[in-house]
Amino acid sequence: MSTVPAIRVRGLVKRFGDVEVLSGIDLDAPRGEVTCLIGPSGSGKSTLLRCIALLEEATDGFIEIDGEPLGFGLGPNGERMRLPQASVRQVRAKIGMVFQQFNLWPHMTALGNVAEALVTVHGMPRAAANAKAMAELDKVGLAARAEHYPSELSGGQQQRVAIARALALEPRIMLFDEPTSSLDPELTGEVLSVMRGLADSGMTMLVVTHEIGFAASVASKIVFLDHGKLLVEGAPGTVFGKPRHPRIEQFLDTYLDRGAAGLL
Amino acid sequence: MSWELFWLLVEASGLTIVYSAVSIFFGFLLAAAICGADLSGRAAVARPARLFVSFFRGTPLLIQLLLIYYLLPKIGLNVPSEVAAVIGLSFSTASYQAEILRGGFQSVPRGVVEAADMCGLSARATFRRIRLPIAVRLTLPALTSEAIMILKSSSLISVVGVVELTTMAKDLASSTYQPLPIFASAGFIYLVINLVVAGLGLWAERSARRGHA
Amino acid sequence: MTSLLGYLGGEDGRNILSGLVNTCVLWVVGTLLGTVLGFLTAVARRYGPRPIDWLLKACVEVIRGTPFLVQAYLLYFGGPYLCLELGGASACLTLDPFEAGILGLTIYAGAYFSELFRAGFDAIPRGHIEAATTVGLDRWQTLRRIILPEMTMLVLPAMVNMSILLLKETAVLSIISVKELKFQVDIIGNRDYAFVEAFTILALVYWALVELCGRAGRYAEARLSRYRFAHS
Ligand SMILES: Nc1ncnc2c1ncn2[C@@H]1O[C@H](COP(=O)(O)OP(=O)(O)OP(=O)(O)O)[C@@H](O)[C@H]1O
Ligand SMILES: [Mg+2]
């Protein structure tokens, strides 16, 4: 069983109208490890992540979470078949997602954001949900800000609340879509350090990021996506080490900064 | 004009406020239902919802009031004229509020709804806990204007014989032969009420703004 | 159906038609005069001295804060008591219903239109006006050649909505016995105890007019949209 990856993607195709954004992606994200997804803008990273989160429906292909099919499965005659809503919900409950734009609910406090699903989805009593939410906020260092509304928090704080909100639901897998891209440089550190802690605790993570330094030091696996195709994958040392694939060379020239050069 | 007359107007304005408030309340509930039907994507409910909105926005309230007032007994509902008036006002404001809410819902950022999806909230919970409160906050200014609109429009329910501020002013004006000060006073009272409502709207907006990213 | 057609011939038909014409006259004239009044008010508030701005703002708020029916009552019933003594002679604001209706609609529309135009003025990027000054246009030329055309684009949709609102308000004037459409149909409905029929037909006619106006507005908007300024 230990060979079953946390996320297994096979032959994933996504088209928006005539535009093929993902053209047959095969990807395994090993359990308990961090997989980083990098690639130039428009290469389809977000789309891939959103397909895995079922926020987009893939045009073709299969996704398995812990060996269980997500969204689509095989029918009796081997055809691709949409799975019933209940099973979708069950599998998706294993996934937590953190967005580039935080997407906190603006009308709820930090605590309210974290406690909301505990109450409405899991039926926890409000007091217990608040206690658990408080514990989660504490883990991301924001217990003192529990009663603040998103508009009263910095971007970095908002993103940490968003991480706490996802973690409160005890997912087996965390997806991050450029979690630091809309943050000022001095605020990315606090979010990355929360993510580092999470990785150390053994969480399975699939992270889209342009923070090459973070990717190189935390990920066990780097996946490079280009024009909807998986171009290179491997350990950071192999992907970033020389000789590099010319596209990666080009990509690093564009994105490498923030002192990451020293790490490679 | 004497203080007694003015006081009579003030008393009658209480009725104006009651009829308006009740209509705005029921209108809001109806508007939420209409808006839900419109945005449901199911033609069977969206069509009638849109037709309702189009009709009540496309015809004079005065005629809606009279139509409902005469139609209800014809279909076997013998209700007091106050009820007919409130139904008319509610339907009218519902159609406007539904349009306002629709705009609000369409301005709710998609990501915020996706976050609710990812947290496992059901469609119903997402509507009730996330989309509705955000849409209402986004539309508070427009809803306040609509409340003021209805307060003013409630002057028309005098035509189906309901007593309120304008009816009282009309009666007093013709019995005292002092139309100028009496209608001016009535206008003044409407103005004060509406300024208070506008103030309440601003206050609500300001307290809701705290909860805005 | 025959009975309905019966109404359209003869005396009743003529009355209904004259009512419809009056409604349209009130609507069009009210909209036009209201636009002019609203524009002048907006200009006066923008370019005039401060006290004028305050005074006009107060007037606009009063008109927007009170029911149109009360304004109509005040003009129609209160007008005759509103007199100006001038050297022994006195002139009072005695208006027939139609005059009171036109005046009332104009003032009412003017208040709302002025707010539309003010918003329109504010929405024009300062840079456009500065650009006009740089190429040597004077204040009046800038207003006529730059601000007005741009503002028309910006406020057209709201003006169409406002005009629709006015059309619906004309029905209120039947209460002060202006002989417009609702007034005329009302008489027939009362005479024949055909209230529901009368008001149903009225509703349908207004609905059709409103839809027509809305469609015309959207058409005009689409036609004019290519003049809309490019967004930077
Ligand atoms: N809903 C959509 N409809 C049509 N095209 C879309 C949609 N979403 C994404 N695309 C297109 O798919 C391609 C991949 O987009 P995607 O957001 O996945 O890229 P990305 O790798 O995440 O880029 P970035 O680094 O800028 O976030 C882009 O060309 C984009 O325009
Ligand atoms: Mg992206």
C-alpha cells in the first residue's frame, strides 16, 4: 500500500473551448512529501491544481486521491464515467486548498473563517469549533488576531488564516496555488515558514510557486510544467542541478531572485 | 397651522413607517426567493421570476396597487385594504430588491465561493452563510435607496383608502383650507424620516465595512 | 374580445387615445425640461459660488426625499395660496392640473437628473479636461466639445432608467385629475364596474411602453458605444 501515491494523475486533459491548457498530464505526488509545481505563467499550473481540487472539471483523464478516484472513474465497460456527488464530496474532504488571493470570507473574523466549516459541515457545537479554530490559529501564530476581520489583517496574516482554515478540516493533502505571489516580499517569509513547519510535520503538499528557493529546500520533488505538458520532473538536485534543461535555464533566468541562487 | 394639526400628521407618519417597514421586510424575503430562482439556472423557475420582476418594474405602482386591490376579492380573497396595499408595496419593492440582490450576487468574488466549496460547504450552506451575507453587504447602499423609495411610494396607498401620512395631509388640507402649510409639513416629515433611514443605511454600511477585505 | 374592441371605437376610444397622448406629452416634455433643469443645476453647482451649491443641494435633497404625490398636491392645491404681492397687484401660482403636472414632473426630474449629471461630471477623467486646456480650448469649448459628449455616454443608461421612472410617475398625476391615460381608463372602468379589466389593460400598456423605452435605450447605447473613451 505504501506505493500508492497521495495524488495520482493520469492522462489529464483540460480544454477551455478550443484551447488545450493541459495536454495529457501524468503526475504522482508521494505521501508525506512536498511536491512543487513550477513553470512559466500560463503554463497551466493553476488549472492542474484546480482540476485536482475539482474546481474545474477535466476534459479527459483520471485523478486518484489515496487510490480513490476523484470526479471521474471507470465504468463497467472501461469508459470514463462521472462519479456520484456523494463520493466526490467524500474524496474532496481529504483536500485542503490555499489560494493566491487568500479568499477569506470578508464578513467573518479570522476565528469565524476557521470555525465556519467545523460548524456547518461537521456539525460541531459552536464552542468546540471555536476552541479548535483557536488552536489552529495559534499554530500559524495568529491567536492574538482571532477577532480581527480580514480587512484588518495584512496579506501575510490573511494567508496564514487561510492556511489555518484549511488545516482545521484535517485534510490529508494540502494544495497551494502561489500562496505568496500577492504578498509584499517582506510578508512572504512568514507564510513560507508556516508552510515549512507543515512540511516538517509530514503533510502531503502540492505547491505551485515561483519561490524557487523554497522549492529547492523543502520539496522532495519538482515538476516543471510548460505549455500544458510536464516537461521535467525529479528531485530538486536533478532538476535545478547542471546540466539543466534549456527551458528550465530560461525559466530560472526570469524568476530566480530573492537570494535563491545561493541555494542551488 | 396649529401644532395639533402637525401632531396629527406625525401620528399618521407612524402608519407610513409601519406599512413601509412591513413591505420592505416581506419584499426582501420575496426578493431573495426571486433572485435565487433567477440565478438557479433552471428556466422553469427563472423565467417566471424574470417576468415578475419585469412586470413590477415596468408598470406604475399606482396601477399595481389598484389592480391588486380589485383583483384579490375577485379571486375570493377578501382582505382589508391595508393588506392589499402591503401586498402591492411588497411585490413592487421585491422586484427592485431582486435586481439589486442579483447585482450583489454577481459581484461576490468567485474565489470566496470556491473557498467555501473546498471547505465542504453545501450549496445551501454556501448560499446562506457566504454568498447572501456578502451580497447584502455589497448592496446596502442600493437597498437603503430602495427603502427610501418605498417610504415615498407608500404615499400612493391612499388611493385604496388606507390611512397614512399623505391621506391625513389630504384630508386636513381640504377640511382646513390650509393646503400650503399642511402639504409642506407632510413633505417635511417624509424628509426627516428619509434622512433618518439614509443615516441608518450609512451606519449599517460603516459597521459592515469592518468586515470587508 | 368584441366588447374590448367596442371600447376602442367611438367616444371611449377617443378619450383613451387623448389620455395616451397626454401621458406621452407629459413624459416627453417632463423628461426634456427635467434634463435641461437638471443640467443647469449640475453646472451651477459645479461652477457657481459655494452658497448656490448649498442652496441647490438642499432643494435637490428635499425633492428627492419627498413623495412625488405630495409635491403634486402642494403645487396643485397649495399653488393658489402661493402669492406674490407686487405694487398692489398680486399674482398667485394658480395652475390647472396639466400645468401643475408638467411643472411638478420637471422639478422632480430636474432634481434626479442633476444628480446624474453631477456623477457624470465626476466620472470624466481629469486628464481629458486638462488635455483640452493644453490644446487651447476655453472653458465653454471644453464643456461643449469634451465634457458634454463624454458625459452623454456615461449617463445615458441612467437617463433612460430615469425617463422610465418618469413615465410611471405620470400615472400619479391622475390623482390631481390630469387627464392622462390612467385618468381616462379609470373613468370607463368606474362607469362599467370593470376595474380589474381596466387596470390590467393599463398595466399592459405601461409595461409595453417601458419595455419599448428600455429597448430603445439599449439600442442607442450600443450605437453610441464606439464613441466611448478607451480605458487606459
Ligand atoms: N476559465 C478559463 N477560460 C479560458 N481560458 C482559461 C481559463 N482559465 C485559464 N485559462 C487559460 O489557461 C492557460 C493556463 O492558465 P493557468 O492559470 O493554469 O496558468 P498558470 O500556469 O497558473 O499561470 P500563472 O503563473 O500566471 O498563474 C492560460 O492561457 C489561461 O489563459
Ligand atoms: Mg496560476
